[in-house]
Amino acid sequence: MNLLRVSLQTGMAAAIRAVFGFIATKIIALYVGPGGLAQIGHFANFSSIATALAGGGVSVGVTKYVAEQRAPGQPGSPILGTALALALSCSFVLSCVLLLWRQELSLWLFGSPAYSGILAAFAAVLAPAALNGLLLAILAGHRKVRNVVMLNVAASFASLLLTASMTIYAGLQGALLALALAQLSAFLLSLRFGGWSALRGIHPLFERKSLFLLARYSAMAVVSAISLPLALMIVRNHLGETISWEAAGYWQGVWKISEAYLLLVTASFGVYYLPRLSEIREPALLKREILHGYSVLLPIAALSAACIYLLREPLTRFLFSDAFLPMTELFAFQLAGDVLKVGSWMIAHLMLAKAMTVSFIASEVLFAACFVILSLLLTARFGTVGASYAFALSYLFYWAGMGWVYRQATRSDA
């Protein structure tokens, strides 16, 4: 197995998932407009935070230790048992919190308590979401790329069917409910198509050593899960309140395009790149693997960004509607930031693979703070496009910081 082959496999699957995502976004754009798309983006960020917290942040740690043979995936593995116990415990506690404060959260997220039922439905599926994350982490650790790819594609198709039917039937409420239930459908599909074998025989337990090993990764995963989505929520809310929610919707539209095409580039990170970096012990091999990753993935990211920029107007009409055409002015710096993001993530995954907990947490928090501060300053000066300027500048600074991390990581392995 090599990076190019895995990138092709995951890239093809990501392309299919991107098509499904674009179809869903097109339907949402037609039925709820730019303002509704901004609200859905708000809830998507919130749900990603909640899902990561519900899983206890164990996925990266499980993938690493399974890949390293420290936890070979035996049914009695204390790492896997502890991960299961954490996922079940965290999802139960968070579900209770969401149910108890659903009206307050609805008011905070949407400006109205009318969406508290959506949050109650979301709370009910947090445990299946956590179990699905654990299942995929185990499969990724075993380098079962095809299994992970097929499950992700199936989940994306199920999400498309949910989103299309419920948005057409119930508008914004339906789209939000589909987003809330998507994780449940993903878990059921994982169980149906062979995923059950990855969880079968694992018994929940709290083993002290395993808890300590996973804690570093949980801390990194939780900070990562909170920092960027929370920053996006702050920036989107700032755009909505100071400019307009339509402007926030335009920015959300460009962000959706970035998310979709970057799947083509970054889909191999979790199933190949992270396990591979975790396996390597020699500094020379580690440097070679990172340089090889740059030689394969950066050109793909740059070429994709260039093509999207050249086709930005017809793409906007095709993927959204004429009502979203003002967002074409946001593409240039957003796409430049995407390329910088890929370059920096190559080294950010090195911090995950080598358990550089303090460096990872510091970099995530600093990036999120930088992005928010620059967005507030630049949107005040340039309007909505200032958020795109802030995105590109933030990832430029982040990548520069990753140079120091790279030197530290390769030197510490020597």
C-alpha cells in the first residue's frame, strides 16, 4: 500500500461523496436560500463539536495504537475496551445535557426555541455516532482502507436521501433534522456492512494505563473539534449580525465547496497517512514520507483550486443558484487558504502521530484565535471578503509554525 494508490482510492470515494454533498447543497440552496444555508452551517459546526465530545476524542488514539500493534485489535484489548467505555460514558452525559438545555441551546444557535425538537433528536443519536467513530478508527488502524471508504460512501448516500426528502418536505426544519439523524444512518450502515466484527467482543472497561495513553489524544481531539468549528460559528454569526445573513450564506457556500473538493486531497490522511506516520521510527524515513506526501498531495490541491477558481461563476450557478452569485468574489483567497491548509495539515498529522500534545493544542487554539481576530478586523475594513483574507493569512501563519514542529518532531525521533 502506498500514498498514491490510497489517495486514488480515497479520492474516487471522496469525489462520489462530494457529488452527493453538492446535490444536497443544491436542494438546500433552492429551498431555504443563503440565509437558511448559513443556519445549517451553524448547526453543522455545533453537531461536529458535540459528536467529537460524545466520542470522548478517542478515534485518533485508537487508530494510532492499533496501527502500532500496541493494541492489536484483539477482543480483550484494554485500549479498545477503555475507548468503548469512554465513548459510551461521554455520549450519555452529553445527551443528558442537550436534552436538559435544548431550548436554551436552540435560542443560542438559531435565535428561537422553535428548534429544540431538532436538538432532542440529535441528543438521541449521540451514542450511535460515538460508536460509529470508534468503529471507523479501528478499521483505519488496521489499514482496511476499502472498508472505511465504502462505509463513508454509503453514509454519504444515506445522508443525501435524508436531506433531499426532508428538505423538500419540511424546508429548513427538515434539513436540520436530516443533519441531526445522519450519524444514526451512518452507524446502522456500518453495522449492516461488516462493521459489527470490529466491535464484537470488546467489553467496556476503564483500565488506568490505557486511559492515560488515550487521554493525550482525547485532549488533542477535543481541542481540535472545538476550536475551528467554534471559530467558524463566531465568524459566521459576526457576518450575519454586522453585514447580513445572506452574506453569511455566501461565505458558507464557498466554505461548502472547499470542504467538498478538499475531501479529494485529505481523505487519505486518516486511513493511510496517520497510521503510516505512527509506524515510522527512523527520522530519515519520517522526513521522506512527509516529502513524498507533499509531492503527491500539494499539486493535487493546487490544481483543484485553480480549476475551481476559473470555473467559479458557472459552478456557483450550477451548485447553488443565481441568488448566490455575489459569493464569487470570495473564491480567490479561500482557495489559496485551502492549499496552505493542506500543506500545514501534513505536519499537523505528525503531531498527532507522535503524541505532541502541547504543541498540537497550542497550534489549534492559536490558529482559531488568529482566524477570529483577523476576520473581525478585516471584515470591518473589506466586508464579507475579509473573512476569506483572514482564512488565507491564518493558514499561512499556521504553516510557518508547522516548520518548527517538523524540526522538533524529527529531531526528537533521532
